[in-house]
Amino acid sequence: MSRKLFVCAYCLTPLRTIQKAGILCEEKKIIAIGGESSFEIEPDLEVTEIRNAYAIPGMIDTHIHGAGGFDSSFAFDEKANFDKMCSILASHGICSFVPTITSGPPQTMLEAISSIVKFASAHNYSGAKPVGLHIEGPFLSREKHGAQYEEDIRPIDIGELKEIISAGNDFIKIMTFAPELLNSDHLINVLLENNIVPSLGHSMANADQALRAIDAGARRCAHVFNGMPPLHHRDISLTSVVLTDDRVDVEILIDGCHVHPRMVDLVCRTKPKEKIIAISDAVQATGLSDGEYHIGDTKIIVKDGYVTTETGTLAGTTFTLERGLGQLLAFSHLNRNEVAACLTLNPARSIGLKRHGELSPGSSADIAFFNIENNKSEMTVVDGEIVFRSSPTFCV
């Protein structure tokens, strides 16, 4: 196979910045990266120059429910178009994603899980690639059910948990649960035995319950501040614990609506920088126009990128991660490299994705290119192949 060289204004690896960068790829991997002048242009070398763009590793969204009309929780629907979700995400610089399934009747959840495993294993999609599953429920707090159906939330059942894991066929990466529930210690042990990251969320847990779960091996928190008690200076809850315990990675919504920008900055000042994971929590209407849609029997209203139920409850977003590049930089004190890591390297490390999230020799050739002037996605490369280009004339 011929080698491919991508040349751009600069790249964020994200650990360092390389000016006038060249990224050399072969057989789905990056084999060299450095200044453009360090590369010899051989006759069989395919060169793509993107002079008005910068590069970062392909972004990884580890908490996303859908896009382009596809909803992960209803993946079994015969009209479900998984490929549409993959192509829309790629057009926004996302190279990898973790479809997220919410609480539902036991059989419905199992069918959704099996369907996504089937989609992923078939490899007949184009665009962003699914790299795991996130199961957000059904063992949550009814009080903090959010937009999920309260009747679909239930006590921890280890038998059901094992059925979920079996249906996932080693593809499940994350499971979010409420640590105050009976048998949460047992659930954590089973998850760890199956290489699934235990994630705390949709919970009313107090400090003791949260710490007990973390001591047992929980290492992640779903959309911090959302689906949990607010911060209080005397009543210490899950929220306070995950912000101050360096063992825990925290997901953070950076759309400016779910979490106030100052609270985003609080997270970035409290947590070690490598523990911050930007997510979209995007739903099926992502990539579609504003209006009314249905997730199952629930009507959602999409306006200006924000999603609510008929009662006004926030129900995810149609926000895509590339918007977070500018917003997280504006909301926090993080520099550009640190912001890029929150969208790439940090989520990869959190779920044990090797050779992802970094532009370095041996890494997967997943690269996102953005316009220097407006941060819009210009080109996306997955496994060394161009899967999105904003304009045929943009690249030389």
C-alpha cells in the first residue's frame, strides 16, 4: 500500500504542538510525525496539503446516544440507519464513538445491545467507527432519572447484569449506575471482571456511598453536575466526591447550557487535567434541523441545538464535540493542547483504547483537520482514509 502524507499549518498531538506539521500514514497507522521539512517526497507518496487547517487526533465521543435519526436505544428498529450516524459524526471531526443505550425494558435493552454489536462487527459503515458501548442504566436513582422513563429504572439485578454483559459480547466499555443501590459493590466487581468501566451517575448518593463505590473500583462519573445533587458546602454528596477524588474521571458537558461556563471552569481547576472527558450526550436529532422528534414514545423539542422534553426537562443535545474546542478554551483556563486532550487522549485512556487519541508513531491514523479561522471541520481521516472533506477544492 502507498504511504500517505498529510501536511497542515500545525498539529496538536495533543501533548505537544508541531508547526508546519507532516503526518505520515501507512496501513491504518501513523508511522511518523514531525515538521514538514523532515519528510522526503518519494515518487509513490500520496501527499495531501491542508495549509489553512490544523490537526488533532480524531475526536472520541464516549457518551452519545444518536445522530442523523439513529437512536442507540432503538437500534433494533428495522428503519435504524447506523451508517447515517457514522457519516454525520465524521463530518464533525469525530473518528470514534461509544453508542450509549439508556434504560428500557430488559428485552428491549438486550435487543438494542445485540443490534449495535452486530452493526459494529459487520464493518459495513462509513465514517466514524464505534469502539464500544456505554450502558446508561437501568440501575439508576428514580429521583434522578432525568429524561429516562422512571418506570424503566429498577434495582440492581446481577442476573440481568450478566445477561446485558453477555449480549454485549465484550463490546461494552462503560456502565453507569447509582452507587447507593443495594448490591452496587457486587455490580462493580462483575463489571471489573469483564473489563467494563463502572461509572457513577443518575444518583443521589451521599459521600460515604460514593467513596465506597470508588474504593471498590468505580473510576468514572457520568455528566458531572447533571443527574446528581448540586454542590453544597455542608451536605457532601457524589458531586463533591468525584470533583475532589483524583481516582475518578469526570464527563463534562461543554455546550454552555447543561453546565454553566463557570462551573465548567471549576471542574477544570479541581480535577487533574487528564481526568476531564468532554462529551456531547447528543441524541438522534443531531445533524438534523430544529423541530419535534420522538425517542420511543417521548416527544423531544430541538431548538438552537438544545433538547428538552415537553415538560422542559433537558434531554441531551444536538451539540457535536468539535464545538467544544472553542468553548472549552473560552470557558476554562486550559490551553489548546489541554483542551484537545479532553476530546481525544483523555477519553481514549478512560476506556482503555490503545493507539487512539494521540498523533504519534504506531497510533491509529485517525486525524481531524479544522479551519484555522473558524474551527470548522475541513477533513476527517479514519484508519488512514479520508472519510469527510468539506470541499473538493480545499485540499491541494
